[in-house]
Amino acid sequence: MSDSLLGLVIVLPLLGSAVSLGAGLIRNHAGWWVAAAILAVEAALTARLAYAIYVGGDRLVHILGGETFGRKEITVDGGTTNFTVGIELVGDALSGLVVVLIAAVALGVLAYSRHAGPRGNIFYAVYLIMTGGLMGVALTGDLFNLFVFLEIVGLATYALVSTGRGVESAVASLKYLVVGTTGASIYLIGVGYVFLETGALNMVDVSRSLAGEPPWFDGALYSEPLVVAGFGFIAVGLATKSAIFPLHTWQPDAYSEAPDAVTVYISALASTSSAYAFARITWMVFTPDFFAVNRRLLEAVLVLACVSVVVGSALAAMQRRVKRVFAYSSVAQFGLIFAAICIAVHPAAGERATQFAVYGTAVHLVGHAVIKSGLFAAAGSLASGEGARKLEEYAGLASRRPFVAGSMAVLGLSLVGVPPSVGFVGKWYIGVGAVNAELWAVVAVIFASTVLSLLYTAQLLEKLYFSSDIETHPMESVVADGGEALSYGMAGVGVTAAILAVSLGFLGADLASLLDPVWQAVAESAPEVTA
Amino acid sequence: MIEAYANRYTYVLVAALVAIGLYILIASQNLVKKIIGLSIFQTGIFLFFITAAFVEGGSSPVIDGEGLYASPLPQVIVLTAIVVGVALTAVALALIVRIYSEYGTLDEETLREVRADE
């Protein structure tokens, strides 16, 4: 079954970026409108895709390149099996959620950047390239193709970060580039190792080969040194891209120096897409069978993830600049997501533990994207409306900007995990998963993470609501009251995110149930999610 | 053991390239040299794929009837990866040009001092 809709979702933004550049030659301000039109169509396409996946119960597959490529019979030493020749795009219950998230956030941030900038057709062109790359990461079913899309996202992100006004953003972007590229290259080494052992790059085929399914393999390859090392390299590479401690050093600089609109976008999606890629490879390619043999390997990643939760939160509480607080908080939250990914395939995890860990990963991935983009949007609004970028300068801003401050409070509490918000649902599922797997140390870290995130959120709320602004804003407050730099679009994104965070909290169980085919596939160590 | 290295000396070369590249990337203070290190690191990985494609006695994979051929897939992969690498180098150099025109230095240490002063 071939579905060209999958290809279209990736190609449309990429073509759109060329159109927005071309339209800019004719009319100076055409870029935003072109981007808005393209992303609106994109949102419609992804809605159609999600409908086919979740309501129709399909597993959509598209093989690029037409008749020459596809599932072919391969014979080696007299044994025959089916392998995919060419690059396969896959839309299943796992990727569908991410695709919808990308399309929604891309539209939201575009609304934000209308007023907040950076403007210019080149910005919108790169913005669309990044959207196309993210869609590619979400939909590809090929390990090497994933590397290419990761690098497309990376390149676009480096360019977007460096569009900041000061040269500081160029320094941050270069640091991001060096660390990010090294991470992606390490991922490529891992793919190379796995490829040498299995002879396949297609995720389903690699998974089948690792299980020893093709007749020319002498049983499963799980304990082969190349495969074990391959997983290690892939994990380190994707952890770098997702900013897991101690590989996070690029992230706070990049987030805090980038223009506000760019921060909103990359904080919501850049790390999310690599964490999703890690989940997909861990669950679908290596599968729990692999980790039953290599338990230590998984536990090493799990320890790293738990350390990331604790250290990320502690560093966040020590920051003075609000954007850096949120940036370090992302290090902690992605630690939590990586922990959930590992719990799902842990040998100690029964079916229930796998189920809840998969739920938790998906809900927290989506929830974190919504919460963090809203928080950065609110921080950006306060920065351009009030000039407040440091924690001290937030004193008493709640009375002057009730809506922005209110959405920030709701989102902050949601990040802590106060019910009924999406942050609570995500952490709850991850916690229940860990309890079911009887990984008590991880359980302790997850509940400690709640207290730790309260550390920095409480600081922020205390400044916003309970500090008087007399000392910090002597006279200029009267002048700044107009706040002309703050548009409805900018404040609107923060408020929308706050409403979404709460309503997704109520819909958390429904959101999670979309993942039912995924956890069933993980529990059975199946190479593909069948609806 | 010695025999294994004698037959697979290219893998040793590749490992050396990757290590040298990473070392320059970490140890050099000069931003341009860091990017050179990154390129050497990536080149090492590309050569690893090319080496893996080698088949003893095989010819280049322009299929013409029966016979032994080197594996074409890793070569295609490397071709794509080279393009990605070139784009990355270009972006990195563009960023370095911007940093240099602002601060007038390529040295990481000096850069840190200049930025701390501001």
C-alpha cells in the first residue's frame, strides 16, 4: 500500500521555502503570507493523515522512487526473504502524533513571529525548511534517511539561532553547530555499525535481521559487538541532539541567544524530534528482546537520564535569566522522557509497565512541547512588552500584564505537574510505568523531579505575583505602560498554550489511548506498529 | 592478531582519522581549526563506510552482467553525507566570519575574555 500523502507532507514545506524566497523578489512582505498559506495547507494534510491513522486504523507506507523500489525478494546463500529496497516513509500511531504536533506548533509560532520577528523572506524560507525536515524525521522509516533529516533540521536551526540581533547569537549558534554535528556524526557511526552487521537500513528490516529472521543469519544478532556498540553510538548521538546532561552544553546558549520566536519553535520541536527518533529506534528497531540480552546498556542510558533530571532542575533553579531557567528545565524534562523510553523496554517491565511508559513518553513529549513553547512565548512577550529578561525584573509584572503572567503561571504549574494539566498526566504515566516495572530508584527521581521543578517555578511565580515592583521599576513603568511592542498574536500564543495544557490534561487519557497499537507492538517486540 | 590488522589496515587509518579529528575539535583554540577538525572527523566516518563497501576482487559497481562488485549502497550514503558535510562547513564558516568581523579574533580564549568584558 503506497500513500503519497506522506511524501507530500515533507515536500510541501521544502518547496514552499523556495516559493517564499521567490515571492519575496516580487513583493517585499510576501514571505509571511506564503509561509502562512503553506503551513495552513500542511496542517490540513496532517489532519487528513492523522484521520487515516487513528480513525481509519491504517499503517501508511510510501516508498520513494516508484516501481524500481519497494519490497523485493532477496536470496543469499540459497535462503530467501523480503527486504525493502529504497527509502520508506511510515505513518503509524507513533509518528502521527508527532506530525500533528509539528504542524500545529509551526502555525502557532508563525502567528507569534508576525509581530515579534525576525522578519524577512529568508527567515520564512529557513523556517519552512526546518518544518519540512522535522516532518521528515517524524515520518522516515530508514536509519540513514533519519540522519539526513536530522541534519536538515540541524542546519536550519543553526541558521535560525544566528538570526538574533547581536553577534552573541552567532557564537551560540557555532557552539550548537559543533556539538550538534558531532552528535549527528556519532549517530551515523552507530548506523554504520548496525548496517555492517545486518546489511539493512530500513528500520523494519534491521529489526527483523537483529532478531535473526532472514535465513542466512545464525539466530539473533543481539549479542554481536557491532550491534551493541551501534546502539551505544546511536544513543549518545541522539542524546546529544536532545540535550541530555552532560551533552546539553549547546542548549542553554542556543535557547537564550536566539530571537524569541525562534526559541519558541526550537524549544518545542528540535529536541522533541530527536527524542522521538530515539524512542522509535529503541522500541521498534532494537526492541525489548535486545535489551533482555543487554540489560546493562539500557541501564546506563537510564542512569544518564535520571542524572539529567536532577542536575537539569538544579541548574535551572540557579539561573537568573528567565530564558536560561526554561532552557535548563528542558534538560530535566528530556531526561524524564528518556527515562520513560528506557522503562518501556526494560527487561523488568511487564506489559502494564510498558503500556504506561509508552503513554507517558508520548503524553510528556507533546505536553512538554506545548508547555515549553508557551512559556518561551510568554517570556518573549514580557521581554518585548516590558523589557524584562531577568528574574528580578519580573517583580510585580502580574498586575501590569495579567494575561501573559497568568498563562505563565498556569504553564509553570503544569510543568511542575499540578493536576489537571498535561504535565501532571505525563509524569503520572511515567511514574506508574516505573512503579509497575519496580524500578524504585527511577520512581524516586520522577517524584523528586516534581519538587525540583517547583524550585524554579516557585521563584518565578513569587517574583511575578508577590514581589512589589517599586524598587525595580521606579519611573519607567509609566512610560512602558503603553507596551506597543506586544501584539495580540504574541500574547495569544502564550494564552492558547496555557488553555491547551489544561485541556490536554483532561484529554490525557484519550490522547494516551491513541498509542495503544504502539505499546502492544513494543510489548511483543514487533518491528512495526500494526493498527 | 597481526594478520587481522595487516588485512584491515584501512580500519586503523579510519580510526586514526576519527580520533585526530575529535582531538583537534576539542583541543584547538582556533575556531577555524575546530571546523577543520570536524571535517576530518566526518571524513573518517565517510571512509569507514567506503571501506565497508570493499569486496575482495570486486570491481566498481557499474553492473555489467555477472561478477563480483563492491557494494554500491555505502557509496551512495557517503555521497549524501558529503553534501550534508559541505553545507555544514559552509554555515560554520559563515558564522565564523560574522564572529571575526565583530570581535576581530578567532581564538576561543580571547573571545571568552572579550565577551566577559562587555
